[in-house]
Amino acid sequence: MKAWSDKIRKIEPYVPGEQSKNKNIIKLNANENPYPPSPKVIKALKEITDKQLSLYPNSNAESLVEALANYHSVQPEQVFVGNGSDDVLALCFMAFFNSKKPILFPDITYSFYPVWCKLFNIQYKEIPVDENFKINPSDYYTENGGIIIPNPNAPTGISEGKDFIKNILNNNKDCIVIIDEAYVDFGGYSCIELLKEYDNLVVVQTFSKSRSLAGMRIGTAISSKELISILNAVKNCYNSYTVDAVAMQCGIASVNDNEYFKSVISKIKATRERVSKEFAKIGFNVYPSHSNFIFVTKPDINAKNLFEALKNEGIFIRYFNIPRIDNHIRITIGTDEQMDILIKAVKKYIN
Ligand code: PMP
């Protein structure tokens, strides 16, 4: 024990999907996009000027905020951008979850939520999803300090529609409801349209998945003007410049290339449907996914052993040693070639 040990923070961090120095691995463990970002993003990157690097960026990322407001048909005052959606979500937890009552989220969900609760001393209650990993909206009709639900949920990939979100909102008018739409572009229902009806709704999205920009770190929150101004105030108490000039310029280029965006998404969706069928054919239970990953299990196969065996073959997938899902694996949808190699390796393993 060091003399200062009792004065410093002790906390267990979130552990992201493993990154490898080996460039030859097939990386299907962090829900990254296997396709490059739009060529317009690469062009924007090359056009960065000396001044953009030597001067501070606009602290509220106004140009990117405007592009996003235009894209989502909302007012710029309703849009916030941050350094990846993890940054945006952490700021939302700080800004909106300030009650003595516990916030609610599903027990099977993005495992960063309890970590932020512990970091910011927020009380929380995990609500069990049912035996098919579905969220029951009426479980959320109780007193609470706020709600966060990913839609589609992670790591299950299961998504809910408009009625589900409206039911949650109608029964929770006195707290903030955050819907984490990290994977929504792959076929889920986006509740941005509901912002017209509900001023306590916050929708969080990311450029990391559907826009192939995980390395650039851009996330966004879209909400009422009032909540966005509070989010900006909290951000400005912590770090004025969370979005750098390069990310801003590249982000705008991405938002403005809708054709490329749609083509990448349709390729991933087609691969997802094909791979889901292939896994079902070899006896896996595949949860219906509206995201860029599938969540699967095969009762007679030990998921952790399969995960290790694939890793030895240079194929990285995600295994969670978490109760209820410790015999499941989550597989990011890669290119068709990558998925063919994966399927071959899985077949070899189960035979
Ligand atoms: N929400 C969910 C549900 C996620 O799975 C992730 C990715 N780990 C994020 C948010 C954060 O993504 P990013 O910080 O790259 O935007």
C-alpha cells in the first residue's frame, strides 16, 4: 500500500473489444464497419489546412451541428456533437441523471451504463429482459431517476418499434428518457420523429458504425433545445473542445454523402441476412438482428471455447462472461469474404 492509496479513486473500468497489433486478423469483435468511409471523407481529410490544425476548433462544432440538423430535419439548437457517442452518453449521464431515485436500464445491455453510474455516483436498477431477451416496456412504468435503452439493444441486436418507445415515453413524462441508437441505421426504428411530441426524449447516435468512422470519434445527441443547451453547459464545465477540426470537416463530408452511406448499409444488411441463415442451418439460435452484428448460441457448444478456438485461427469475435449470456457470442458483420472464412472455421470447429 502506498501512503496516498486511500486518497485516490478506485474504479473498475469498461473493457472494450480487444484490438490487435496483428493486421491479418479478421476483426469481428467491436462492431466496426468493414468498409471504408465515404471517399468524400478521405478527400475532406486531405484538404485540412494548417490553420485548422494550429487554431482551436469552434467549441460547439457548429458546422457539423448544422449539417446534422439539416440531415435530421431539426433545428441546430437541437443537436449536440461529441467525441464519439461514449463521450456524448457520459455527458448525458452527468447532465440528466441527477435524482436520488435509480435510473433504469435492461440487465442485458451496453455494459458501459453501469460503469458511468458508478463513476458519477448515480443509483441504478437493471431490469431483466425476458427469456427471449425482449424488453418489456411496462417494467419501466415505475418511479425512476431516468431511463436509458439502446434500440436496437446491444449485444442482442433486437429492436423495438414506435409503439414501444411511445409507451415508455407516455409513462415517463417526469424524467429524461435516452434512446441509444448506435445501431439504428442498420434497419431499426429511429425515434427522432418523436422529438416533436416529447421534450424529455434524448436520441444518441454515432458515426462509428454505419459511417465507418470509429477511429475518428464522432457521436451526437438530438433532443429538445432546452436539454441540448444543458448538455452544452455540462460539456463546457468539463472540456470545451471535445470535437476536433479534422473530425468536424470529415463528419460533414460523411453526412453529405447519403448515397455512399446507403450503399454500405445495404451491403451489410444483405450479408447479415445471409450469415444469419447460414448459422441457423448449422444449428445456432440466431436472434433477429437489426444491427451490424448477430448474437448467437448453440446449446451443445461452449461459447467461450468457440471464441478461443476462433481467436487461435485469427478470427476475433466477442464473448461476454456475464450471467444469462455466457454461452452466447456476438459477431460483427464483416465483408462477405470475411464471413465466409468465419463460417468455414465455425463448421470445422463444430464437426
Ligand atoms: N452505444 C452502444 C450501444 C454501443 O455498442 C457503442 C459501441 N461500443 C457505443 C454506444 C459507443 O460507440 P462510440 O463511442 O464509438 O460512438
